[in-house]
Amino acid sequence: MNNTCIVVDFRKSRIRIFKRTLQELLYPKYVRLLVNPNEKTVAVQVTDSADTRAHRIPNIGIKSMRCYEIYSRSLLNELLDCGAWNSNNTYKIHASVCLNQQCVIFKMDQAVLLEASR
């Protein structure tokens, strides 16, 4: 699971879910992102179209795409409130757990700074 990761880019209000993460989840059609502020974790969970928090993963070329991007200022603001983040930086978080190919969990305290503010 070394390459299973997400990148949180606060400057662009973007979360990138990388191909390996989607592969761990067996290339789902829909995912949702969950934040647990108490445990300081972010999860990418398989869901369906009935879920109002669902993000549809495009099926055209997903296996050839490098990553899937979600833009959400409100979600990133929630993350900012949970951890020791700098709102001008970009961080990479490797997965800590994959649960039955339905949910991948990332621990915020394991985030690695990729790009510092200029």
C-alpha cells in the first residue's frame, strides 16, 4: 500500500486521489471523503449515487488517469481546523489502512510537506 495516497493542496482547494488508491477500492464509480477530527483521519470510502456526499469517478480513462481531483473549499477548511496545516502548503498522506476494499484511511499526522508557500 506504499503508493496508496492522497495529496491535499490548500492553495488550490484540491484533494487528489491517486490511481493506486482507486485501485485499492476496485475502481469505484462513486466515493465520498470523510473527516474524523477526533482521530485526525481522512477516509476515502466507496459509496453510490444515492449518497448526497458522493463524488462520481469518471469511467472514461480512469485506469489510465494518474489521479482524480476533488475541489472543495469547505472540505479543506474542515481539514485546516483538524490539524497543524499551513493553508498555503501542499501535503501528501500515505494510506495507513484499507478496509475490505471499501474504505482507505489516511492519518493526518503522517502528512508530508510537498510544497511550501512561496
